[in-house]
Amino acid sequence: MQQLKNDLLLRTLRKEKVERPPVWMMRQAGRYLPDYMKLRAKYDFFTRVQTPELAAEITLQPVDQVGVDAAIIFSDILVVPQAMGLEVLMEEGKGPHLPGVIRTETDIEKLITDDVEENLSYVMKALKIAKQGLENRIPLIGFAGAPWTILCYMVEGKGSKTWDKAKQFCFLQPGLAHQLLQKITDVTIRYLKAQVNAGADVVQVFDSWSGCLGPADFKAYAQPYLLQIADALAQHAPVILFPKGSWYALKELARSKASGLGIDWCIEPQVARDLTGNAIALQGNFDPARLLTSIPEIKKSVKEMIDAFGVQNYIANLGHGITPNVPVDHARAFVDAVKEYQHRI
Amino acid sequence: MQQLKNDLLLRTLRKEKVERPPVWMMRQAGRYLPDYMKLRAKYDFFTRVQTPELAAEITLQPVDQVGVDAAIIFSDILVVPQAMGLEVLMEEGKGPHLPGVIRTETDIEKLITDDVEENLSYVMKALKIAKQGLENRIPLIGFAGAPWTILCYMVEGKGSKTWDKAKQFCFLQPGLAHQLLQKITDVTIRYLKAQVNAGADVVQVFDSWSGCLGPADFKAYAQPYLLQIADALAQHAPVILFPKGSWYALKELARSKASGLGIDWCIEPQVARDLTGNAIALQGNFDPARLLTSIPEIKKSVKEMIDAFGVQNYIANLGHGITPNVPVDHARAFVDAVKEYQHRI
């Protein structure tokens, strides 16, 4: 691997000392950027995702326009169910729809687990193009959805406030649920390894809906699969786990093979540090709604956040994806505030 | 006040010893009950809410049909914005819509804060009729939305995943936000006092969206108003606060004048006990999705929940409202399991 000019993220994930925290934003390649909106007007969602040149172009947009310390490949967590043989429809602004929901053992048996590298080769191509475009300026992050979150969509067929069908499936047929979760895990591990081979320097696993599980159910249906992924990937690239909302699991996940843990804004930095010790880097946890305030207010809040987390062992980020209504200069103010922090040490 | 035949809930809230925990379910008077659905087919939402005889009838339905230890008046948290002069539209199955959203100081000044007892007299009438119908069998719970949650609807005009408009309003115009929150608080205190005068033995304050606030913002925009309500009501009736999702606030709220704290299922009972000590009764925290399993599974889970919380200082309940897809005999199994627990002590 070529030496990166800015390796703040990698050094943080390796527990090396840094002069300031690295900063990136979840969904940084997305709908708040006018240049993204131009491509969105021309190409539908899966065209953008499945055309390597487009995905790579979108990946690079926030690098120059907002100045983040890491790029994250533009893609979607639902490419995995797609690669496993399920149809995924995405109506702009409406969220995903999977008509062929999983109900029975036969449904699970029919899922494709081979050829994931082949079926998702467009992601690997996009990573390679993006990696080239980055010219070793900053690291490139690959990602996948966590098995529990992917199960949620596979069983419910669409978004849900409560995910009670997904839970019911697990509670009533735990054997089947674990069979499904294991299949998703196996595919995800192969997929993430392929992403690393294609140039991803770091991988993040998004457990977007883990926070709707109580602690015992998280331990049953989410945690084992997150740990399997961390175990399998750790020797290939640093892993960041983001079990959104599952603050109750931080203590145990800090002992995993992952190098970083994402947290949302509903936990005080000091509490998260107390739960995780200095065993693992923490990533977060700016409330995306705070990007809707004003530039001075954003900068003040970012400073307070870094004061609370400390410079070391910390990745500045949002606690969830940036929303489409954030002005670009507010996103830039967030990034700038982290970069300016070094002068204050 | 007449002596109640079953005063388990009141004794628990007074820290008196009980032979088993009291049990009720949030949204117990609602869409999982066939008798409710019959009334729903005949009368629209606000007719059901605003016709005292209908509201009282719905309130009593789960008492005989499910066997709960407390009735809660059938109403809606949005009657408060309505009484304050805002139009609230409720399309069946679609959630609320408030066309006249709050944006400016003038909008706030126009809100009606007088005559709440008059404007919501139908609730007080419903409480009186329900109280009579209960014939002192079990206590009657009155309720209101918490000021932060009501502000959310007043500012956004409808439900939201992120409530970012409501947050933006608070972050950019904190002075206005506090002015609005104080107005809602004043009205809510008068409204809850009127409910107690009309026969409510206990009042619960639902902060349904407090969990989308980070700890510092909860302390700024939610907590002070919850405390004001608890302070003002405590001498009139026991108060239960339910700041859904705000586990980070449990420690401080345990020191309030409230007698009980509701918690959702995303916290282990022992952790909630550790945070609150024995200073306050805890209420919850069964995952409503678990009511979709099977009767034996429900009974087993309820037993484990009571084992974890203990019999004293505990109110068995769900961690959120019961969902419409729960079979009535599953709801009954939940209640029965709590009642049967006494034999196992």
C-alpha cells in the first residue's frame, strides 16, 4: 500500500498519537451536495450505485468540497440482499421496498451465498476508481449493513418504526433467524474482504436498527454477528462497528476485535468513555440537527464535543447520517472546526 | 375518596409493600381490542376522544376484557395543542397533522392559555363517567404529553423521524422555545390538576420524543418542564414521568417529585435500578413486539422481567404502547402472568 498523505484516521484506529482527531461524516456523499443532486436528477438510485464511475465520482465529491479526512464509498447496505437474490426497489424519497420478504426456511435456502464478489463487482470497481481518484490523499472506507439490520429489511420488506415483524420472526423462530443471520454474516464477511482487496483502508458495519432491540435481544441477534465480522476482518483492515442506539452494548463491544465504535448523540462522551475505557476509538457523536443551526454555533458545539472526547482515540463524526437540508457551508464548518482544533491544544 | 378495592398501583407509588406488582399497558384502550374497532368504525377519532360517554366506554374496555390493575383515560396528547387554539387533523392510520405550525413569537403569543378546563371539559366529563363505571375497583390514570413532545408536534406539524425542525427551532431561538415550552407547561399543569379534580388517581406525562434529544438538550428543553409538572402535581396525585428513550436522565429524574418513572425495553432492569436507586418506582419495560410471540413465551418473559425488577417499587407495563396486531389473549397473558407471579414468591 502507498503511504497516505493524511493518515489521521488510520493512526487513530491503530491507537497511535495524532495531532488532531480525524473527521468525516456519515452520508457525506449525498443529498446535501448540489453536485450530487445533479447526478440524482440524471440517474436513478441503483444506476448511481451500480455504475462504478458514478459511485466513485459521488464518493470523491465531499473530499474536495467539504474537506473530510476520509472518503466512504457511495453505495447502499441493501446491495447485499440484492446480491443474495432479493429484489430491492428504491423509490426516490420513499425508502426501500423488498417485495420478496423472507418468511420460511425455503426462502432462506433460496438465498444466494456464492458469487458475492462477482455479484457486487461493481462496488469493487467503484472502490478501485475512487482509490485512484484519491491519489493517496486520505483513506477510503468500505462498508456493509450489519446482519441484524439486513434481516430487518429482508423480513419486513420495507422500513418500520418498530421492526416488530423482524422481531417476531426472531422470537418465534430463533433457529431460522440464526440461520438467516449466519448466511448474511458469511456473505458480508466475503463482501467486506473483497472491499479491502479492492482498496478499502477501513470498513464500517452499520447496525442502523440495533437500537430497537433490548439488551438481551441485541446479545442474541446482533452482537454475535458483529463480533464474527470484526474477528474475520480485523487482520485485513481496521473495523468500525456502529450499533446505533445500542449504548448498553458498548462495554462488551469495546473488547471485540473492532478498532472503533460509532455512537449516536444520545450518550454523553464521558459515559461512552467510561463504558469503553481506552480500549477502542470512539466515533461520533454530533447531533445532525445541530448542523441546521449557524456556523458559529456549529463551531462552538464541535469544540465542546472534542473537549469532551479528547483528541486521542477519537474520530469526529455525526451521530447519524447528515440530512439533505444541511447547507454545504454548515457541513464544511463542522469539518473546519475539527481541523482548527489543533491550534487550541 | 372512596377506598379502592385494588389499590396496588397507588400503594406501589406510595412506596408501600405490595403482594405483587400492579400491571397495566400503555395504549391498553385501543386498536387491538375488537370492541374498540367497532366504535372506531362508527365514530372518527376526535368524536371518540371528545364524546365523554364514548371515551369512558373505551377506557373501561380493557378493565373487564384484559383485567388490568388500572384504567387510563382514553384521550390523546394532542388535545392540548387543540385547546391552545391549533387545529389538529387526525387521519385514521396516518398520524396527526397540525396545519398551523409555530414559527414566530406572534404564533406563540396567539396560543390560548386560558380556559383550558373549559376547552377540555369533555376530558373531565369522560374521567367522571369512567370513574363511576369503575365502581372503585381500580385506580384511574389521567395523562398529558410532555412539553417537549408537544412542542415537537407544534413546530413540525406532523410526525418526524428526526424532529430536526423542532430541534432547529430550539437551537436557533432558545428564547422563543422556552417561551413556548413554558406556555405548554402552564396549560398542562392546569389540565392535569383538572383531571385529578375530575377523578384521576394518578397522572402520567408522556415524553414520547425525548429520546431523540441528546443528554444536554434533554436537560435544556425537556427536563425542566417535566420537573415543573411533577412539582406542581405531586401534592395532588402521584406522577409518573415517561421520558421514552432518555435513559441518561433516569438518575436525575429519580430525585424529582415524581413517584414513578417509565422506561422502555432498551435498558436492563438492573441498570435502571442502579441509576435510580430505590428512590422511585420503575414502570415498564416489556418489548411490545414480544406480545406477538406465544402465550407460554410471553408468560416466561414476564416472569423474567419481574424477577429482574423485583416485586416492590415496580409497575409491570410495556416499554411503549401495545400495537394493533397483538391478539387479545396475548395481552391477557401478559396481565395474567403478572397476577400469577404472587404464587411464585
